[in-house]
Amino acid sequence: MPKFTLSITAHVGNDAMLICSREYNFNRTALYKENPVFRMICDLMPCIDTWDEDDGDDRPGTSYCQYTHYEPGTDNYLLAAWNDIDEETGTIKL
């Protein structure tokens, strides 16, 4: 069965911390007509109003997409990533 994950991590200096992680048994991006990853991120983190698309494709059916939010005036950021999980290894597909 296919699995997908949406994770949000905080990167402060040389440290990283997992803020949120959700796994899905289907590609949830197919439920949206446009910008599905962005919409899922905004649902999980409504307090953040600026996300910049960083990598991948934000379209229905995508298996990879990343967004970032940088704290103004710093190098600290949030990274939101949508990934397909390899069924055999349980790791993110690259």
C-alpha cells in the first residue's frame, strides 16, 4: 500500500527539530485542484502566513514538494516536505 508523509521541521543554527509529521495511506494531494501541498501546510500551521516553494512540484498527484519559511532577519527557517515513502524500506524515496 502506498504511503506518503508530510513533515515540518524547524532549523535553528546547526540544530533541527521535528515540529509535525503525518503519514497517509494514499496520495492526499489528489484531493485538491491546485497547490495541494501548500494547502495542507497552511492547514497544519495557520500561524505562518508566508511559505515559499523550495523544490518539487505542487500539483495534484505529486510525490515530492518542499516549502520554506524563513524567520525575518535570520538564517532560521521551517521546512515543510511532502514525500513518497518506499514500501520496502520505509524510508523517503529520493
